[in-house]
Amino acid sequence: MVIYQPEFGDERQDAHTLRIVDSAERDQRFDRATELFDGLNARNVSVVALTWVDNSGIIRTKSVPLRRLAHAAAHGVGASPVFDVFLFDDWIIQGRFAGGPVGDLRLHPDLERLTVLAGQPGWAWAPADRHFQSGVPYPMDQRLQARKAVRNLADAGLTAQAGFEVEWCLGKSGTDDWVPATSGSAYGHARQVELSDYCVDLLDALDQQDVEVLQFHPEYAAGQFEVSTAPEDLLAAADTAVLVKETIRAVSIRHGMRPSFSPKVVNGGVGNGGHLHLSLWRDGTNLFDGFQDEARQFSAGVLNHLRALCAIGAPSLASYLRLVPNTWAAPFVAWGEENRETALRLIRDNLEIKCFDLTANPYLLVAGVVAAGLDGIATQAVLPEGLNVDPALLGDVQRLPTSLKEAVDEFEKDTVLTKAFGQELAGTIADVRRGEMERYTDASPQGIANITRWRY
């Protein structure tokens, strides 16, 4: 195993993207956190959770008492790089570029996104960036990849707006089996009547946290709900996806229920998706409004790399229990205008990528999609004809990968994506995926559903 530890002079570091925490930056962060103390204290905040999302899609955390926030902002909080090779069930593998007990990183909270948590009284939250002790950003930090994607778009004269649809199923607590917490019909108001106080508390919590909700409704599966958030810049959208999931978890638990974000709560049932909506902008104009040439090329790039992107956007064993035809999971390499069974659905002013789910790391996801889309623009990729029928009826439309192994194989040979993530991170992502495959090689489909149900 080779552990990658660059120094300040490493040519892979990019001053336009990376925030090196030198002495002047430490002083600024300390002062800013000190300024925030009184306001947070007045709102009865005692603890601040600092989160990052690992390569298996699990939200990990270190927390500090409020009085230590300034020190954490300036000097970071220690965290081992071994988390890069955690599997979803907390099993640790030895990767090619990460793993083992040696080394230390520092978690630096992004104070611009610090949020008082309405669903967890006494708590605040901030997404964290991982740095070496020297202050150099850690190249395998997943949130850094989203920052780089924003930079790469800017270099092309572009910006993007994105938002996630978050789906979850509510189960009764006190059991690891699946027992829906509501009996109301799919899309039925009865579910919202049965869980009226819960729904109100959840939406109030999101509003108090400045999360703009576009839509909330019961979904198809038993006990399933969905919330859609307003478009933001790419990094903010990924942060919001983390915040929304953890707010749903906190409010659900306070109401005596358990939320599952797994792609398949029960094998054979309808799964939870995590659709990404994205629009592309140049000089204040939305290029998807009218589906202009660059938007078409961007979409073609995403489509061309979509099978490989599944290793990022549908990265779990359970993902491939969901990506089957005739379940509206969009398992086909195709696009269509308002077609809900093509992986890419063109809406009036944005592109919806429907095949992804919430086991994905949202930072890696937006970074991968941007890399694929920019490749489409750079190569002037041609978008094939859109489909206006269910692809399953045609018989000759290419499928997305039908297994995690197939997706990882596609990812490892996709030079655009592996170059975008870098050899070390791309290799570690593949190592984690293969570790999960090996660990559960003999698991049945229902066994996989049982194993993953409450992990996400």
C-alpha cells in the first residue's frame, strides 16, 4: 500500500480551489468562530457536529462542545484517514492507497454553512473539510471534489444549480424488521393525516434551518415520503442533501419512528431514490431553457459516462435491487423529455438524473456528473434521439449495470472519471466497492435488503 501525503509544493495542489489553512487563515477562522459564539449560545447550542461523508455513503462525525468551536475552526479536529476505507457496515478494509492505523487528518468546519439544528435541540452542525496537519487540504477529501467541480465549471465560463429529491421510508421502532409506520395509500393524504404532527415538525425544522422545500408528499412504497429542495450551487446542494437526511432522521426518531434511505427496504418492493436535478448556466442564461447546444452536449457527456457513474451514484449492493425495469427506477441508458423510465429525464428547465440513490456520497456525485458533462462539451458529444416510450418496450435499449461489480468495472476503465477524481481517490472508491462485494458475496437479495435497511 502507498499512502499519498503531498507537501505544499505538490503539483497536484491547486491554489484556486484548495483552502490551505496557514497561520493567517487560522487566525481568521478563530476570530469568525469567536464572533459566532454569543449568538449560538443564546440559541442554547451546546454541541457542534462536524460531518463528512465517506466513500461508502455513510455520514461520519466528530463533535465539539460549543466552547471548543473556535479552536476546531482554526486547528481542526483529529480524524484518522482510515475512514476512507470504511464499508457501510463499519468493517474496515486495507486499500491500495488508504487504510491502517498510521496518520492523522484535521476536520475543519465550514463556518459559512454552520446551522443550528431544529430537530436536535442543543446541537448545531457544520460540514467539515479534511486537511493534513500542515493545513494542506487532503486530496482524497470528498467535499474537495465538489469544490473542484465548481472551479472546473468556472474555468469553462459556466455555473450550475442543483438540488436533490430525498426519499425515505418510515418504519416502526423497536424492531429491525420492516414494519411501515403508516398504512395510508401511495401518494394518499391519509398518510399525512396519520402522521400530521410529524410532517409539520419536519417541514418546520427544515424551514428553521433555511432549507427551501419545493415539494413534500407521500410516495409509492409503504411508509414512503419525499422532499425536494430548491436549486443551489453544487457544493451547497450537496451540503443540503446531508442536512436534509440528518434532519429527517432526527425528527423521525423524536417521533418514535425509524427512517430508511436504503435503495431497497424490502426486496421486490419499490425503492428509495435520490434523484439529482441540475441546470447549466452561462452569462446568466439557463442553457437547459430551450435545451441549447451546450446543455445537449453536457447531457450527452453524462449519458456517455452514466454506466461508470453508477459506481458513484448507485454505489451499494442494494442499489442493484432497485435498478430493475418496470419500477420507475430508470435503469436504461437513455434520455427522454418527461420520461420517467429513462435515466435522464429532460424537464422544462433542468436535467433530472433518476438512476441515483441516497447511498451515494453527494459530493462525489456532483463532481462526477460535472466531469462527465464537461467532457461532453469538450468533445461536442452528440445526444442520441430521445425516447417517448417506456424503454422496456423496445427491447434494444442499453441497460445500466445490473450489479455493483459491473458498475465498478465500468468506472475503473473510464479515464475521464478516474482522472477527475485522481488515481488515489478513484482507486480507493473501487477498493471500498469491491470490499463490500467480497464481504457479502453469498448474501441473498433479501439478505442484502436486510443488511442495508437501517444503515443509510
